Amino acid sequence: MVQRTEYIEKLRKLRDQKVIKVITGVRRCGKSTLLQMYRDELLADGVSADCCIAINFEDISFEQLREYHKLYEYVLEHLVEGKMNYVFLDEIQCVPEFQRAVDSLFLRDNVDLYLTGSNAYMLSGELATLLSGRYIEISMLPLSFREYYELVGGDKKTTFRNYFSRGGFPYAASIEDTWVRNEYLRGIYNTVLLKDIVERKRISDVPLLESVIRFLFDNVGSIVSAKKIADSLTSDGRKTTAVTVDSYIQALKDAFILYEVNRYDVKGRQHLKSLEKYYIVDNGLRTMLLGDRIRDFGHVLENIVYLELNRRGYRVSIGKVGNLEVDFIAEKNGQKIYYQVAASILDPATYEREFAPLKAIRDSFPKYVLTLDEFPMGEDGINQLNIIDFLLEE
């Protein structure tokens, strides 16, 4: 079992702090396992087992607690007086109006609250209002390549090829049989589709939703719009509107399947409000749905790099420099880093195309070209890094 060190470290920093810890992320990315790891650490640190109250709302044993009054009463009955109690509520979105129980528990000085959820809807509307300023969100993703490599080992190039195709869902990483792995990933896909999107958004036209998903998965890393998708599907016989497509995209974002990246005008220093790009939470789902698409190699590499920058806590944008485009602008603590991503720049034309946008930027922030090439070819202060080495960095 791989240790999700970066997430555990965040929980350590927040231990006993008067804030609710909310861990969000797509289903099966490891949220429940993370809570178990953290509980084990608390027990090893001397916390009594009686002081750890853990409820997984996907377990039928706790089905009766999916009513917030009963949940609140159950936790109260199990609190140990005079000691700090650690309360873990897993997949809390299964409890209608759970925020009312959570808010009341938060008022108690001897309760340290940890929640997980698989839909961003849980942090919107009334919850955000009721618990505003009282919670810290920890966004969780499937395994990074560094975590995946730690888990499976082997030759790093071979392991990266497998990661590129199979993705980073923790359990899927241990499945060697292609059919079994794809069926496991299909189970995740179907669960997210039905529980986190169709039921919650009350979508009646599921085939249309799946057509939108296929389009977005097939165009990962490309500039698209709801209108473009609607027009394309309509021309293929699936009549729809941009409004409908936009609502489906929002549902996919809420279920942590899809991430939207806006464009930023480097010279004008402003964010642009149209022509976004979308990246998916894990390439294993894309492979399961579309098969291996060699022609999309560069865009899948972009997807992997985007997720890595996201894990590292950067705010990520697409850069516009006149008529040129920078793949990613990563911002954190007032600092920026510019990245171009390409499979290879050994071809002179590709080299020129990838370096040109970075050369056009006149500020002094670091600039990198990430490729799979073995030989560095940087110039003008622009550094080339091997993508695999970049992903294995601490």
C-alpha cells in the first residue's frame, strides 16, 4: 500500500485545529484509505480506539444514520468525555442536510471532524454558507506518477508507459490483467455517472451525457466550448443545445471527473472568459472508454502534467502570448512558472514551435519545456526537462 504522504502531512498539520477537514475527490481515488492510514497513525500516537469514531455511509451497516438527527445522536452517544474525539464521516454527501449535524458537532470543543465527499455539490449552497470559514478543503487525486512508481517499481520508462495507459487509481495499479482492470475502471465510471451525476442532476438523457463525456475525453487538452460540442453532436444526430452541454460539463466538474483550465493573456495580464481547455482526472478512464489513442500522445502528456501541477498546489492557466500559446502558467505565492509540453522536440520545426511562445515572454519567471527526450536542448534561459524526471521530483 502506497503512503499518500502529501495528504497525510496536511492532516497532521490540521490535527486538533478548530476547522473541519473536508477531503474531496473522485470516487476510488483513495479518500477512505487515507482516513484509515490517518486513524492508524493516531492510534500509534496513543489515541484510544474509543476516541476514533468512523462512519462510512456507503456501508449498509450505517444506513440508518443517513438522517442527520440520527447521525448527530449516534456520534454524541459515542463521544468520550474529557478527551479529544476524532470523528470520521466518509462519503458524507449520502446524508441529506448533513451540514446541520456537522455544524452542531463542530460546536463541541472535544470533537475533531474529518469528512470526505465525492461531489463538489457538498461544498456549495447552504453548506458553504453554514460552515463558511470553518472548513479547509483538501483536494485529492489518484496516484501521481511518483506514488505509482513507489507502488509498482521496475524500470521507470516501462512503468511510465503503463501509468500513461492505465492511470493512477490505486487499486487499478495492482491489476495486471487488462480486461479485469478495464472492468474495474468501468465500475468506477458507471458509479460516478449514475450516483454523482445522473441521480444528483436528475438527468434523463443518459446516452446524450455519455456522448458529451466521449467528446471531452476524445478532445482532452483541446480548446472547446459548449456550443462547439453541441454543434458537433447535433451534426452526428444527437440534437442538443449549448445550455444542456454546459450543465453536463458542470456536473462532470462537480463529480471531479473533469477540470476546467482558463486562458490568461500574458501581455494584457488578464484572464479570458472563453475558449477553455478541459483535462480529465485519470487517463485510465479515458483508455477504458476510448482505447489507446496514439495520435493523442501529446495531449495525454499535457493531462498528466496538468494534474501534477494541480497536486503541487499551483493555480494553472493556459497562456496566450499574441497569437502563440503557452501550455501552462503555474502560479503560487505570487510566483509563476511557464511550461511547454511535447513528446519530443528533436525535430527542428517542433523545437521552434515549442520554444517560440516562451521566448516571446519578457518577464524573468522560470520557463521550461517538458519532453520525453533524453538530451537537454535549452536556450535563452529556457530549460528543457525530461517529463519522467519532472514527475519523480519531490
